[in-house]
Amino acid sequence: MLLAARLVQAQSDLPFRDPKLSDDQRISDLLGRLTLDEKVNLMSDHPKVPRLGLVFSGQVEGLHGLALGGPGGWGPRGKQPLPTTTLPQEKGLGETWDPELLKKIAGLEGYEARYYYQNPVTDFGGVVVRAPNADLSRDPRWGRTEESYGEDPFLVGTLTVAFAQGLQGPDLKHWQAASLMKHFLANENENGRAHSSSDFGERLFREYYSVPFRMGFEEGGSRAVMAAYNSWNGTPMMIHPVLKDVMIKEWGNDGLICTDGGALGLLITAHKSFPDREHGSAAAVKAGINHFLDTYKDDLTRALQDGLVTEADIDAALRNLLRVYLRLGEFDPPGVDPYAGIGRESNGEPPPWQRQSSRDLVRLATDESIVLLKNANNTLPLDRTRLKTIAVIGPWIDEVLLDWYSGTPPYTVSILEGIREAAGKSVKVLYADGSDPAEAAALAHRADVAIVVVGNHPECNAGWDQCPTPSNGKEDVDRKTIVLEQERW
């Protein structure tokens, strides 16, 4: 125990832990202490350097609430999913048109990320949050339209800035969480995304597709991004010169640039850009990639041995990556990081997802996400004192649907439950799933008013890569038609 205590004391005295030094001095000192194997390992998720007492954050999903559970299984393996505050999908958040609201939502999400990551009981997750999605959804056939704030670059950029600022917090030197924007660039299709190319010129790049990312870096302060699977004008994004020439040199992203999951392998098998992963990993590092969501260590190690990439190349890439970890306080000795106490409190307050303030924020965001397209004859709001019967019709009226990037909500309220509560005991609520159109029509005729709930299932009610309904879409599956399935009623 005495030896361990002395080791900790010795490590706390190392220059890279000294907050009085400049960021570059601290990073240079750490790089000078790492072996080449340790440097290669730093490009993995949740890397560690035990001999220096360093543990760096992993990445977590957070498009519309921290995801540590849900259909995607983002929680700890073999254990119960961890509940988190769940909000409307990113498309719904975009329809609030409210940057300040998104900043509050992201602030809560970043707090929950810290709470779980630093809580000695759970000790799970991370504070590098894969959010927001800064992609533009200009084509409704795209299977992941619900993951985008919208099609307008200024709107998406403005909300991207707000979300990044909310996650990171007001202190420019100390972040609550890091905002990792995705997917750069022109991620516009799911079918064939592993090998397809989005082809357009400089003007569309400058005035449309890149705008939200540029705003996220320059105005939002984000210093993390994920490269998309697709190519742009024939060059895969994870090795595209634009990463260095524009993103780093023009927009100032001196931070984290990661691949998408499995993208290194796809660079070889799908894009066929290189003969093997050794050459692909070397090209990725030289292009600016400093974090792999893929198996890469053996390939990059061979690339170093064969001279395809140098230790200086590795150092240059890691220097940017380490700036993100430094902002997250993971170099700091105790007492420096202002967010270090989150999750370690013993004041008897409930966890953030159980607090009334979180419930109120979810309710506000849900209310604001609703868009009223038409209100003929001032039908809304309904006056329950003048109603005896309400018919609620739709396939998902009594189920709260979750998408692939949802977490596990601590509670749910279905549409049917909400209508029953709002209507009160004096109003009879009838319901049907609509599978029998004749039954649904008869039910509507019996009621004073009918509320019809239609739309697609966010996971297509099917397994990965499966969407039996042509008008449904999700990750890896584009819509084959844009008609509304329930129009047949």
C-alpha cells in the first residue's frame, strides 16, 4: 500500500498533470513518456496507460438522450440496461426551433454521462458523446432522416452549435462532456453506404453539406467528429484530404477524428482503396484519423514496422486526440476538474433521470416538438366538457417506440395513456389498432371525435437490415417509397 501511494504521488508530480503548464507542454510531456505500443493503443476506445495511472474516456451514444441501454444494447454487457432521460428523436428536437432548449437538453445529457462514468457503483459509459448528428436530411427516402434536425443548413447548424455547447458546458478549458459530431460528410443514403460516393462540387460543399459541421467547430467549440462510411467524389471520407485541408486548417478542429464502426475493414473490402488493412490504417492516420472504431492495432503496428507510417505521424495525430482528453480533465490531479464530483455526491438527491426538473424538461421538449400543420374550424384544443366519447386509432397508440439510438427511459407514457389522463373520467376513450379498417371507421363514427395516430416504426418492427414495409426506413435501410403506409385506411 505504501508503494502504491508513493507511485500515485510520483505520477501526480509529472508535468503532464500540471494545470499551470500550457496544453501543448502537458501533451508533449505525456507523448515523450509513452512507448510506441502505448501510442498505438491510445487510438482505441476507452484506452488506458496503467503505469502512468491514466484511463481515458470511451464513447457513448446520445442523439436524443444518453443511450446506455435501449434496442441497440448500449448498456453494460450481461447486465441490466441503465436508465437515462429519453427525449424526442433528433427530428423532433429540430422541430422545436429552439437553440436554448437544446442547450438545456444537452446539458442534462452531458451531466448524466458524467454521473454514470464517475459513479463508483456503475462506473460505465464515457464522456465523449456521439452527438449531435450534423447531417442534412434533404431526401425523405434516406432511412435515417429521424436522426437529423432537418434539411436547412442554417437551422441544423444553429441547433448543432447549441447542442455542442450544452454538452461541453460554459468553461472553455474544462468540458463536462465532449461533443462528437457525425457523420462527416454527405451521409445521404443507407443502401450501399459502405461503398457509395456522394458527388458534388465545391459550392455545395461550402454552402450546404459542410455548413452544420463548420458551425459546430467554429461557433459551438466542438473538437470531435466521426468520418462517414461513404466517399465524396470518389475518395472515402476517412482518408479524404478535406479532413486536414479544411476541417483542421480552416475550421480549427485540433481534436478527435474517428472512423465509423468497422470502417477500416470497409476501406479494403467495400471501397477497395487499398490491398490490405495495413496500408489502409497508415493512410487513415496520415489523413488525420486518430481514433479507430474497429480492430486496427496489429495492422497499424505492421504499418509502422514497414515504414508506411512513422512515429512522428502517430504523434501528430495523438497530439490532437489528447487535447480532447485534456479538456475532459483526464490529465488533471484531484481538485482541478470542476465536474469531477458529479456521480460521487452523497447528498441524498435522486439520480438525474428521476428528478422532477428532468421530467419537466422532457415534457417541454415533447410539447415543443409537435408541429400543427392545420387547425380547420379551430377544432383544437379539444374541450373535454363538450365530449362524451373519443376514438383513438393507430397501430402504436399504446406503445412508446424506441429507435436504435434510444436509451432505456425510466418511465413511459403512451399516447393512449396520455389521452385518457387528459380526457378525465367523464370522457369514454375507445381505441383500435387500425388493422381492420372497417372496425376503425365504425369506431370513429361512434365517437364525438377521432384521434388518428399514424407513422412508421423506428426499427421497422423487424431485425437489423430488415424493413418489410417499403415506406419504413432506419439505419442501413432506405425507404423504397415515401407514401404513408396507413393511407390505405
